[in-house]
Amino acid sequence: MTVSYTLPRSTLLLVDADTQQLATLRTMFSEDYNIEEEHDGKQAANAAFDKDIDLILCAVQSPNISGPELCTLIKNNPVTSHIPIILLSNKASAEEEQMCLELGAIDYINHKTAKQILFSRVHNHMVLVEHQKMLEHVSSTDGLTGLANRMQLDTTLNRVWHAAIRAGHSIGLLMIDIDHFKFYNDEFGHIQGDECLKLVATAIAKSKCREEDFAARYGGEEFVLLLPYTTLEGATKVAKQLLKNIRKLNIPAAQRAETDRVTVSVGVAAMSPKFDPLQNISPMELINQADMQLFKAKRAGRDRLC
């Protein structure tokens, strides 16, 4: 199966307390990129944690948290360290440039630089970001189903987990397993089994309600649907619809299966993670809870959720 992929429009975070300069930058880049705007470094740091930012263009003289301080925060946190930062200075100097580059800024630009040159430098850095994203997509995608693989799931869950701690919201997760898949492979063969996996994966992906919902192949015939900003009640509703979507596929089941068509069992869990250095609860706890519920669903007769 050949998986086609088109990169989504890249997002540029502009940070400047000067509303006129911010408006100029917005006009310069809005045709080519999605634009996020903040007026100080503290707000920019929050945006970097909570949103999917590809590149930050920040004024060195930002209030509350300066551009160099923001650079240090971003680069020292594993959740945001991948985001490149360009610092834009109203009072450019060789000493300041050296300091900013040593802190991890990918570029340092004088605010008096011609607009065409500023645009080209930002554009060239964004091209590198997009190439990197494409390579990461290839390495983090399951080649058979086109869903994210386990590595990408771990990365995304870690990011969503930390965002939930900061925002105080709940995360839902569905652990999904194709019922009696070994029987299916034994009767129809592995080629047909792969086709079954693709169809189920497509149905899981279509069960997402929002753009931020995240579907992945966990391994073998197991899948995960990660649901940020979702309570247990909300996750249960998604799981019920997912069960219906799988049944609607009408894939003939193996003769040894308990139903006439392929079904899945779903374990549903939700957590509102909080920072507690004493307990040190990791994102894997959410997966473990969903996995325990999946086991209960199978013990209760399959083709259901728990």
C-alpha cells in the first residue's frame, strides 16, 4: 500500500510587543503560513507548549520574558526543544548575536533588514523544517495502514499529557483490538488479513471527531485512538460510534469466530493528569488503564466496550 501524504500548512508564531511591527510581520507571512501571534515572551512560551508551532520569530526585546529567555525555555524543554527560533532585534549588535546563537537560536536578524531578505531567511528556515517534518512522518507512519506507528504515538501522548497538566483538562484513550484476528489470518491468509487491517484502520481514522484526535497502530491487530480534551463520557461516545463503524464494514469473519462479521473490542479510559513529583504518574498509566478495560471487554464476550 502506498501512503500519500501532504504536509499541512506550516505555522509561524510571531512574538512582538509592538503592534505595528506585529501587523507588518503578519502581512509579510500570512499568505504562506498559518500565523499565531503573541505580545510577550510568556504568552509565547504557553503557545509553544499548547499549539503545534513550526517556527518562532520573536523580538529580542519582548516584555515579561525576553527573546533570549524564551529561547532558553524552549530549548531546555523536551516537549518544545525541536521548535527553531529566529530572534529579531531592534538594537542589533555582534555581542547580542553571539549570545542568542549560543542559547540555541537558529538565526538572528536585524529588524532593519529589508523585508525581502527577512522573508527569504524565514522562508529558508521553514523549508528545512518542512523537510524534517516529511522525514519524521515517513519514519513515524505504519507502512501498512497509514496510521501513526507506536513511536509517534509515544511522542504525541507525551506532548498531549504535558499540555493537559498545564491546562487542567482530561485525556481520553481507546485501546482497540480486532476480535479473533488469528482465526481470520488462519482461514483467509495473511494477504487478506492485511486488507482487513487496512479497512479497520480506515474506520478508526474516520471515527475521529476533531482534528486533534490521534489514531495509531499499537502493534499487530491493536490500535489506539487518543482523544485530547475528552472526558470518560466523551470517550465512551466515540467508542460506541467506532463499534458501529466497524460493524458497518461487514467484513466476513472466520468460521471459528463468534460472529458472522469482523468486530472489535474497545477499552476506554480517561485521566486528568496533574503534576505530582511524589507519585510521578507517566502517560503509560493511561494506556495501561485502557488496556485493562480492553481485557474486560474481551472477557465479557467481545464486540463491545468497557
